[in-house]
Amino acid sequence: MNEQSGYRKWTALVAAFLIMAGPYSIINTIHSLFIHPVVNQYGFSLKSFSFVFTLSAIVIALASPAVGRAVGTIGLRPVMVLGALLAGGGFFAYGFARSIAAFYGIAAVVALGGAALTVIPLSAMISAWFPEKRGSMMGVAFAGAGAGSFVWMQAASRLLAAQGPAWTYRFLGLVMLAVALPLSLFCVSMPKGAPEGRQGQKGKGPAIDQPRFLLFAGGVFLMGAIVSGVQVHVQPYLASLGLPAVLAANVGSLLAAFALAGSMLGGWLFDKAGPARSLVTAGFLSIVSLLLLIVGGQDWLLYLFALTYGLSLCMPSLWPSYGSARLFPKEDYAATLGTVNLFFTAGAAAGPFVSGLLADSPWGYPGAWRIYLALTVLYYALFLLSLRARQE
């Protein structure tokens, strides 16, 4: 690799980190801070405004396969430029919305832009530039989401309190455009000869009747449902135990910190130990964390839960991307990941709802965690079986 190519790949990595730290973290983490300010200012019901997030997940799931194909046919840069305009411009437009219908329409635009700007194209780019260090470099790039959330959580909270939701929406929308548009125009790229934007490159993705794809996609769906179902309901569960709010906040902060560390360590582990050993390690951490959540009533058990569960969160951020590259042909990588992301997002959309149903049932939260424990064992088994099917 010549000096120019070496410069381009590191520029691409920095661009991926910044896009995850800016637009991705704002859309996927920081937007939840707007719920109560918007509901209180515009008189929406909590249920009606919460549907903004459900609608966004549906749009991302449906758009992901098309985004993956577009990266392979149109090219990385035009797809990401369009995504930057839709995501940043849409978030800016939230500042002018006054009806719930307007919020729904804008949410669909922002979700489509986010799908075209973040995980799918960035994963394709990192995988192409760093084939031998795919896990480590994806871990570095995706760590931007955690780093950005730390920064924007404080900034957005203060802006909402001082200026209200409309002004904050406009400000963050401009920030997203200022970060994503120049990076998409000038910094993102694919290596020479990569299967991106070439004539005849259709990016069909894997046949859905392939055994390893069915195993992998089924595992990804379950992982999305269980991870989101646990993550969204951890704080309500701690509150239901009557624990002090300070303790619950400390657990949440530790979980976020260990998730950031897990993203970096998980990528390194995949590259050094290989996927099978990495899956066994992550599976062990996931199982232990759920056992701790079931029995946790003491401070130290909950802090240990934050440690084990936070480290295991490298799986939903890394494994769909890494596994798609490992299990399926590289020339169809973007299209494959788009299809896989549909399964993950569908599961992630269903998980919090299922957790709520189980929490309100006679089983309560402990019953939900026991069911999730069994399903966690199942989806890790599916991942290991998909690896075995690939080897055969």
C-alpha cells in the first residue's frame, strides 16, 4: 500500500469515528432527552411522541437492505452525502415542527438519513480498508458513539434547559450537517478496486435459504431484541426494586463507560483470538450479567452487572458487521450487512415492548430476565453454528 493509500485509510477511520460521535450518537442516544421537553411544550401524549422512536426503527429496518445495495451500486460517497443531508437537515427541521404528524414525517426522513450515513456504509468502508484488522478498527470507529454520547448528553441537557427543544433541535441539526457533510464529501473513501460503485456490481447479498445466513440472521434478531429489551428497562427495574436514584444513576454511568471500553477491547479480541473464542467470551459475560441482574439487590452485584453487561455490549455494535464480513462473500458485503441490519433493527424495536409486557405480567422483571437468559444461550449457539456452517 502506497503512502497516499495509507493516508486515506486513516482519514477514513477518523471520519467514521467523528460521524459516530456526532450524528449517530445524537440520533440514537441524545434524542431521547427531548421526550419530556417536547411533550410538555407542545402538549403531546407520551405515548404519541414515543412512537417517533418506533417509527424510526421501522424505517431503518426497511431501508437497510436498500442502503446496502446502494453502497455497492451507486457508491459510498453519494450515499453518505445524501444521508448527511437527510439526517442533519431533518433534525434541523424538528425545530419547526408543531404537530405530531410533522414529527412523524421528519422522523422518517432522519431515520432514512441515519441509515445511509452511519453503520452500513461505515462498516463497509472500514472492512474494505482494514481486512486484517477489521475487528479492532471497527471497535475504534464505533467507540465514537460512546464518546459522543458522553459529550452531547451534558451539552444537550443544558441547552434544553436553557433554550428549549426547538432551538436545541436546530442547533444539533446544524452540528450534524457541519460534521457529516464535509466528512462525507472529502474524507470517506474506499480502496482502489473495492467492490463499490462499479458497473455490474449488483450487491445482491446472500441467498436467504443458506443455512449459515438463517442461523446468523436468527441470532442477530434475538440479540437485538434482548439487548434493547434489557438496556431500555434496566433503570425502571432498579426503580422497581426501591433502590436510591443515585445508585441507579451510578450503575447507568458505569455501564456506559464499560460499553465504551468493550467496543475497543471486543474488536481487538475478535482479531487476536478469532470469532469462535470471542463469541464464547462475550457469551459468558452476557450470561453472567443476566444472572447478576436476577439476583442483584446489593450495590456490588449491580456494579458487577454494569461491568459484565457493558463489556458484552461490544457484540451488538461489532458482530453484525464483523460476522457479515466473516461469513459471506466480500463483494456482497454492504448488501449483506443491509439485510442483516434489518433483522437486528426489527429485534431491537420489539425488545423494549416485550420487556414491558413481561414486566406487567405476573412474572415481572425477574421472569423477563430468566427468559432472556435462556434466549441469550440460544442466540450465541446460533452464532457458533453459523461459523461451523461456514467452515463446512
